[in-house]
Amino acid sequence: IRLNERSGAGIARIEGLKHTNAKYCCFMDSDDKVDPDYYNELIEVLDSENECSLVIGSIIDYNYVANEKKIAYQPENTIIKDKNHMISYFLKDNAHNVALWNKVFRKEIFEGLKVSKGRVTYEELAFFFHIADNMNYARLVKTKSFYWYTIVFNYATKYPYSTKESLNEIKKFLERKDLTQKHRDRLKSIIRFKLFQNRNYIKKFGSLPK
């Protein structure tokens, strides 16, 4: 599938979902890799638990420049039961929690999802707030195999975020009535970090948003 314009990762993912009849789906960055049994471990859970909406597994951070790896995330086997629990999970200190790529989803959970067009910072937030609003429950699994996340140091300078769309997206999520002040502070923190990587934003505004 080739899009006619650079519409952003969110639009590309939704377009991909339209072209599959699969029961389950996952998202994988082109420079990452997975151990051979990684997705099998997650799919086995979905096969055995019909009400489970998504399964979350373990991650290795891989620095390809130094050829170094470390276990970045290996959850204990547990269940995320409701929306508030899921939002708290997404906004924990571990930045991998809000990533899409170490998870397998029931495709149906993305029905009705709408995302902003363009390269917006943390476009995954639109996906995960939608998941929190529509899921039954999620399961965390301490998988024996791993998703290998490749650490890239210069991507933000190659493909800068669209500042206007990013700020509109941020405002939309911060206005949610179901966020606690702790949630809002954490959301601001991770977005500030992401915008810090965007040199175009710094050049235009001179500083990060408060």
C-alpha cells in the first residue's frame, strides 16, 4: 500500500487495517525485529481469552550503533481491568507503555478510530485513548521472547513533526474529563520530551510549551 502523500503514521496504520481481514493485528517499525516466537506467545493468550482486547509483551532496546542490547520492559503477568487503569498504564514513566509495537490487538477494537492527518508527536495517543475507551481488558505477559526496539538517534531531524497538528492533538487529550492532574502532568512531560527532539519546533517558538 502506498499513500499519495506523507499523511503520518496514524493514517498509514488505519489504511493498513482497512486492507486486512485478519482477526488480530500488530504494528511493527521497519527497523525493528522480533524473536521468532514473540507474536505466537501473545496470540495464544488472545486465542484462549475471548474477551481480552490486547496483549502486551516484553521489549529489548537495541542500540545498533554500539551493538548493545538491554531488557527495557518485561511485565509481570497481570490484567489491566478498566479504562482508568489503562490510562494510568499508558502514562507511566516507561515510554514503551504508550508504544503500539510490542502489542497484539483484536482488530475490532480500532473500529471508529479517527486520527489527525500529518506527522503529529506521539500519534499513538489517539490509538491508546481509543483503546482505553473501548476495551474489555488487556493482559500483560512476561514473554520469554522479545520485541527488539531499535534506538534511532536522528529521526526527528529527518522527518520533523507538524507543530500545528501536534499542539491541536495535545490540547484535545489534555481536555479529557477523565484525566487526573497526575495524568495531565505526565502527559505534558512525555510530550515536552518528544517536542524537544523536534528542532523545527524549537526554532519556531524558542522554547517548549508549559
